Amino acid sequence: MEDNPTECIQTNVMGTKNMADLAVKYNVSRFVMVSTDKAVNPTNVMGASKRIAEIYVQSLNKKMFSENENTTKFITTRFGNVLGSNGSVIPYFKRQIENGGPVTVTHPEIIRYFMTIPEACLLVLEAGTAGNGGEIFIFDMGEPVKILNLAKKMIMLAGFKPEVDIPIVFTGLRPGEKLYEELLNKKEITKETHHPKIMVATVREYDYDEVSVKIDELINYSYRGKNYLTVSQMKSIVPEFVSNNSQYEKLDIEKMQN
């Protein structure tokens, strides 16, 4: 997504907008958006796109509810990595070990939050059922895991010795990648719910009429294939989006100079 921000917007922002608008049109009772911890203080296009999708559904919920209390209830869930899911590091490491290595880790200090597929499914269903509309639910992800330690354990579980039988190679952080993910923005606080593992984030709320115009402009830039205009508009909608190790850092420098 960092290489193809216009496609990212088509999928994560326009796709969510289309589904949300149709949910309202056909009076769907509940709409659960699955977001990510990367949406908090985003440093990459993917995280920022998910934050914009959060903003859209939350602002739409507020607008529709002010007009009709029997409208669609929009609920957002935000959590980290799901073990064994598509794109998970576990099957990636498994294939590398089966091929004799090396196992590639981006940085020796990188950490991530993990939960299992059944845990994630149950918490999403719980939040979707309990939500009154407009909430962003944060899941208790437990303690973060050091990816290097995970790689070493997987090598040992396969019957090999790390750095002896299977080498570990550090490849460097990818564009936009953080050493650690945050489940909450610094300005956000959480409220407890009936479930010990689910909290509600108190986030900045946006006016639908104002933000929908900006999002329409963003989608228009994506249709035109304008990567830098697209990312610049993303930063306008999400001011805390500051690129890291990315070609789009120059947009942050330009903003500071202006």
C-alpha cells in the first residue's frame, strides 16, 4: 500500500464508504468495521487509510443517528495481529524454516501484539452485538511479543538451532513500518465495558458534512492516479499521520515549512 496509495484508497476508504452507504440505504441493523492498531498515530499509508475509514463510519453514524434513532449502528473494532491469518508472520516464518532459512526479521527490537483467530472472531462478535453505534472498541491484546524471539522459538520448535542450523537475517524496517504499534492515540482515553477484554476509545469526532467532502476529494485523486496528491490529502484529513522511512516524508517537511 505504501507503493500504491491510490489503490489503497480505492480498497480501504472507497470500499468502506460504499458498504457503509449501502448499509444505510437498505437499513442494515449493524455494521462492524474491522480496523487496526496501525490506525493510531499512523506512519504509513495503510494505517492512515484505515483511520480515514474509521472517521467516515463514525461521522456517518453520528449524522444518521441525529436524524433517525432507528438507523444503522456503526461499530468499529481496532486490534493488532491475528496469528495464522492472511499475511501473518507465522506461516511466513514456517515456509522460510521449511526451505532451510534464512528467517528474515526486519529489526532486532521490533515488537507486535498478537491474538488467535478464535479470540479475534469472538471479540468482534461481542463488540458488534454490544455496541450502541459510534464506538471504537479496543481489544486487550496482552503483552507485546518480540518478533526476534518468536522467530527463534519457531526455529527451535521445528527441531533446529537458531543461527546454527537456520540463520536469522535482519532486513531493515520497511517503508512506513514502526518498531511498535499503539492501540490508542496519545490524546485518546478508554472507558471500560461489560467485557474485561474490550474497552471503548474516546477519539476525536468529525463532522460528516465536512469530512465527507474531503474524502470525496481523496477518492477523486485516487481515480486520477495521483499518489502524492492522494497522500497529501490523507495527511490533511489525519493530521497525526507522519510518514516514517517513506518517500512521503517530504510532504511532512513541506507542511512544517509552510
